[in-house]
Amino acid sequence: MTIVKSAFSRQSSRLSSLFAASAIARPCSSPSANLDSSAASSLPPSYSSTFSFRRFASSMAARNSYDSILTSLSKPGGGEFGKYYSLPSLNDQRIDRLPYSIRILLESAIRNCDEFQVTGKDVEKILDWENTATKQVEIPFKPARVLLQDFTGVPAVVDLACMRDAMNKLKSDPKKINPLVPVDLVIDHSVQVDVARSENAVQANMELEFQRNKERFGFLKWGSNAFQNMLVVPPGSGIVHQVNLEYLARVVFNNNGLLYPDSVVGTDSHTTMVDGLGVAGWGVGGIEAEAAMLGQPMSMVLPGVVGFKLAGKLQNGVTATDLVLTVTQMLRKHGVVGKFVEFYGEGLRELSLADRATIANMSPEYGATMGFFPVDSATLDYLKLTGRSDDTVAMIESYLRANKMFVDYNEPQAERVYSSYLELNLEEVEPCISGPKRPHDRVPLKEMKSDWLSCLDNKVGFKGFAVPKESQSKVADFSFQGTPAQVKHGDVVIAAITSCTNTSNPSVMLGAALVAKKACEFGLEVKPWIKTSLAPGSGVAKQYLEKSDLQKYLNQLGFNIVGYGCTTCIGNSGDLDEALSAAISENDIVAAAVLSGNRNFEGRVNPYTRANYLASPPLVVAYALAGTVNIDFEKEPIGISKDGKEVYLRDIWPSSEEVANVVKSSVLPDMFISTYEAITKGNSMWNQLSDSSSTLYSWDSQSTYIHEPPYFKDMTMSPPGPKPVKDAYCLLNFGDSITTDHISPAGSIHKDSPAAKYLLDRGVNRKEFNSYGSRRGNDEIMARGTFANIRLVNKLLKGEVGPKTVHIPSGEKLSVFDAATRYKSDGQGTIILAGAEYGSGSSRDWAAKGPMLLGVKAVIAKSFERIHRSNLAGMGIIPLCFKAGEDAETLGLTGHERFTINLPSNVSDIKPGQYITVTTDTGKSFECIVRFDTEVELAYYNHGGILPYVIRNLISANH
């Protein structure tokens, strides 16, 4: 059996399946005989629910409207690379002013323009971006490929399997459910760090992961055979973002002689890392990705583009992490939600590709759809470094130069237009960290001690813990493995170099190793109860750390490699020492974690670390050595040397020249080639998994990992249409910045949670609970895990923190799941009240699927994170925004009211962005904005969600 299936090696475009799956994208004039005409007429005129297969078939036979600009691209030595749709051949001066990121959207629209799925009017909207971007114009976009990672890939494959079953039950050909767009699925398997300070940590953790997740991995192996056009990267290969950057990214596709830019949508919000390589990519919900896989053009609002100019050069000793935390704070302040950010300027000459990828990867944290770096000579150098062939790189450069998508800093730069502008001189960037609860709360390193002390004083919030003055110097005693020990506020108990942001960057990884080397030479040590770990994003990091002969120093300080997937950043730090945990809990100690990841939201990293800081890998090592975040590194020593002298951070901090020299000598192309050649062979544990040749999955009713969800239960061929929301209760009443981690946590399953009870009732002992992330293939667990975050702040509880709510009719305090279940059993709908930035964080589809299964009908918020709002629409939940200047508090809403949403009963009467009235049983009335932002989302809502929408249209096409 071939473990990795090439996305290019098989012919999956049989005409019938192509017709069937692609026909879901655009309306037709005449309804299908297989659906009620009344149902068809209830959709907006611009987006009918039914499609004419004949019209689609005839459209496929038609030429592309822009075939006249199809041009041959010659090779320098003779022959041709292939043909491409030439933007210069349009002879349209507007192209030269377009941001490079918009040119990629333009090329896609031109290449796919069949006047059916994509029209000439769509092309014109993009060409006229300078005028249309301010008008909330809707365009279709067809990405070149779709990227799935393990946690989101499992539910995506579950949904595909479930759709096949539905097709089969509705007597339609289930084989039509096959990705038409190439799909890359990376099983990056989130690693629970059970074994940390050990030479064999990788193997031990991997064995434990396969014991826990054998069923899940086996399911994905079944999917790799059951679905065509899907490339599967086995476990243990690396984290999805880094594998994408180093291996999967094509930059330019050559698909049977047709050349076009690589673009990707992924089911992880940090898909954006690949933007650093000049590949347009961003995160979407799993349900939206599934539609794209099945040929559905993504409907998106043509974005504004923020031009971010970089000048100068980073000062000696300043890291890429310091830069990205600075950029994140600037962009959060500027406001870039729903926008592209495009970086330009002479400062880019000084930024390595890895530095760019680090910035691009933080796009979700600064709120942008993507942070894009156009392709230039540094991109080409990186492609060669990572093992791409000379011919491939030559093709990429020739195509991008010919199609006005390449930046050459040796030539005069044409003036491009942006929606707004920012500028940063790299020389002004200073060392910093971010926290204690949000990634955009940057703290200059020189101010860290004073900021920490103010956090102890401040009232409970993003920058406060409200520790009484008399308790701030409290010391809690405990015994660590028989040795007396102490823990106090600010003490570091977790120090993790994690796989997500920084490990694509050899400079900061080898910088951390140099810090470790110098520390070891001074005889400095890390306290043994601090949980230290190193989780590189790919095996390449292991190779260059070993070649540099520096890994041994990291090991000496406890930073052994523990695995190559998500770890501490997603809540998989593993358990702390029991005595330490007890001391923290019993004495209400504000303990700290320092990690080199993207996210530090409250409750995400570990239940016992209330303060969590993001830092560069070298600073992670430094804080581990210091043992506390309550330190001024300029004035206080980091430790005492073996000869009794004070050692300061400056004594062990490497210069930029030192780092550059070790990077140059240690990071080599052969490392990338050998690492990714091994992927095609799989590994022994993966290869030993049994697989099945069955097209339909055999659901196991006893499984606690893979379960058939109820999305298609009692599904009819007629769309249900809008459902009235009348006298709904408020399930939860939130403030600002409720993240998808609050809504659908990915980390550990608390022993007292409804999900834990479900597992215990089925004979699963606590040690085998695993995590919510690993159990995303089971809707029963994920529904019980919805709003199960231990740090949830629900205003209905009046100050109490935790995953509970008040069942309004009875006044009882219940778990959120139990309260929602009671409302559902009584036939009562529910809504959620929320503040600003609702749904920020990961592009977690379960954060929309879970509330839908709990019976939530609408979310009324001050504002939404882009992906989460789209996910809510995709699951048939109504996203509503308060009018500007209003929220639940200003309107005097307590959450004890009953809410009626006066949405039109006919979907054709609903328009994107319109105002509707919400009334309560207490006599209050207020207007909200309907956040179905496109006609497509209205169509999804009419069908009860995107999945039924796809099924109905596939079946109508089949008939």
C-alpha cells in the first residue's frame, strides 16, 4: 500500500463526478424536478437552491472567457514550461497598482472564469479593487488546494464519510463524495507531553500517542484510501504549518501544463504561515473547507489590504519573535480584521524567509485574514534550501516574473495602492514578551518586572489577578521527589519551546541552543520541577541542532525533544508534579508558563498556570533558568555560576553574528530532502495500522473516538428554510474576547465535566481520557465539551468562574451541557449574548458545531472573529451584531429575558447586513445587524447549514 498518495498522480476528474461536485457552486434558472419548486423559489434570486445539470454540463464544454490571453511560458534553454493566463495581456493599467495579494485573487478568477461558477463581472470587481474594496463586494474564490490537519482533518473526514452515508441512504451514488481540489492532510497529532526530561522522550510520547489514538489514526488511514485526490502525511512528520512551508507548498502549480499560483485554505488558522513564502493562504472552518474540497467556490468579501512598510534592520540580539510581537500589537491597534496585510519595503531585504513566516503565522493573533509577503529572491533561496529542484525554482521565477507577481528590489518599484498604511523601522524593535493572557499584550522586556507587579495589583482581567498586597509575597512549601521546595507568585512551572510559531526559524532555535550552551558553561541549572520541553515543527530542526552540536546543551537543561506536533501551546503540557499542583491550588498561587507559541489565552496552557507569556525560544530558556517572571534581566542576575559569581542575561545572550554563523554552517538542503523523503515511507507504527478498502465507513457504536454525527438525521430533499427564534432563553451571557478555546476547548478533559462522565460511563478510565482535540471525531463528547473551559466567565453566574450557567426557568446552576439539554428537551430555543471579538483564536469548526448541537439558534455580539462568524453561518446559527455603541449592558439586558428575533420567514426577504429587530418579554426592543455577509451564507442558512446544502445539490445534479 502506498502510504502517501500524490495529489497529482491519479485521475480523479471523471466527468460525471466533476459535474456533480462542481455543480453546487452557482445558481441556475430552472429548478430541478427532484426538489420542490416552492423550496427553490424561497431562496434569494441571486442564489437559487437548485441547479440544472444540463446547463452545468454545457458550461463545462464552453471555453474559458479569457482563453485569448492563454500564453506559453518559454524555458531559457528552449521548450516551454507550460501555458498560463497572462495578466499583462489584459493591457489594463489597473493591474500595476494592485497589491500582489489581490493579483492572486485576480488570476484565480480569470483562470476559472466559465461565466457559471465565476463570471466576467467577478473579474472586473477584482480588477477595480481600488474602488470596489470599500463596498463590501462579494467575489468567488477557488483555492488551488485545501490543507487539513489532524484535529480538524478527523471531523472533516467524518463529515465526508457521513455525507457518503447520506447519499447512499437517499439512493444516490456515494462515490460522488470525493475531493475535486487537491487535499493535503497532515496528521501532526497533538503530543501530550507525558515524558519530558528524557533522551527517549520522542519515542515514548509517540508510543503513548499511538496507544491513545490508534482508532483515530486508523480512521484517517481508511480515509486516505477511501477518498481520491488526498495526500496524507503520517504522524510524527511535523506540525502542519511547517510541513506546508517546507514541503507541501508549490508556490506555482504546474498542473498538466497549466501554470498558476499556489493558494490554499486550511482548517487551522495558522495556515497563514505559508504567506511568508508568497503563497496566499488562510484558515477557514472545517465545514467551509469541505465545501471547497467538493468544488464549491468560496464566497468572500473582496478584502481591503493594509500596506505595512518595513525599513531598516533589527538590532543586534533582537529576535524575530520580538518583531512579530511588535507587529501583532501594531496591527491589533490599527484594526485589520477581515483584511489582508501586505508587507513591503527595503526592510524586507533584511528579513529571512523564516522571519517572514514567523510574522505571517501570527496573522490570527493580529486579526488579519493573512499577512502576505510577495515572492522575491529570498523566497527562491529558501525554496532551494528546502530541497526544491533547480528546474522547479526556475519555473516559479519565470512564471511569477512574466505574470507581474515577483518583486525584484534591484528594479524600480511601481507604486501600489493600499487601503491604509503602516510603517515600522526594524531598528526600533526591542526585546519583549507578551501576556499574561493575550498574545497582543506586548511587554518590553525591560518593563517586565514592573508590569508583572502591576498585574498582581490590578483587578481581575486581561492584565490583572487582584492578589491582595499582603498575599503577594506568599511562599508555598511542597516536597518534590523527597526534596523540600517552594513556589510563589510568578514562578515559572512550565517552559516550552513549542512547534507552532518559532520552530520554522533556525535563527531563534539555534539562538536558544546557544543560550543553553553558555548557561551550561557557567554551570547554571533549571529547577527540576519546571516542566521543560522542546517540540520542533519538523525533523529538520532536530538535524541542524545535532549538526551544530548544540542539542546536548538543551538536553542538559531539560529541553529534550518530546515530539513534532502541537504540545504546550494547545494545552498538552501534560501533568505537573502532583505536589507542585497541590501547592499552587491550595495556596492560590499565580504560577507562570513561558512558551514560544502563538496563544496564551487563559485556561489554554495548563489549569495551574494563570499567567502565560509568549516569548522567543532563547527567552524561554532564560526564564526557565531564572525560574520566575518576576525579574528585571537588566538589573538582576539570572543565576549564580559554578564559581559563585552572578550571571546576567547579557552574559549568556548570543550576538546576531554568532547566530548567523551557526545557522549558515548547520542548516543544509540535504536535511530537508532526507526528512521529507522519509515521509513517503511512513513509520512502523503507522504502517502496521490495518486499513479497509471499503468506500463506506463501518461505524462502531461503541467507539468513543469516531461517531456518526446527527447532521443528516431525518434530512429531506426540501430545504427547511429560516426557523423562527421566539421566546428563546439566554444560555450564556459573555463579555469581550471569548475565544474558540472558551467555546470548544482542545486541551484536557476535566474529571468532573459532562464529557468525563460520558467516558466513565463507557468504561474509559481517567488516564485514557486524552483531550478534546483528539476526540473531535465524536460529536457526543464534543457537544458535552462545548463551553467546558474551566476559565469561562459567564455573567449569569455573577462572578463565579467555570463551565456552568443558570437554567433560567428553574434558577438552577448546571453545567452548560446539562442546561442546554434541558432547554432542548423542553422544546425551548436558546441564544448567546457576547461582547467584542467573539470567537477569536483558532478556526475551530467545533466552536460552531457544538453550539448547534446544544440548540443555540443565534449569537448576538458586539463583533465577531472572521472565521468563527462564517462557521456559525455554515452551521445555520444566526450571527447578529449590536448596533455601534450598543451592547447588552448599555441596553440593560441581564440574560434573564426571553428573546424573539424578528427575522423574515422567507429567506428571499433577508439581505446581507440588514437590520432586524430583537424583542424581549420584558418589553425591551433593539435593532441588530444580520451578519450573513454574502448571499451564499444565506443559502446555507436556508438549508440548515452548509453540509445539507452540499448534499442536496449533489443529489439534484445526479438526477
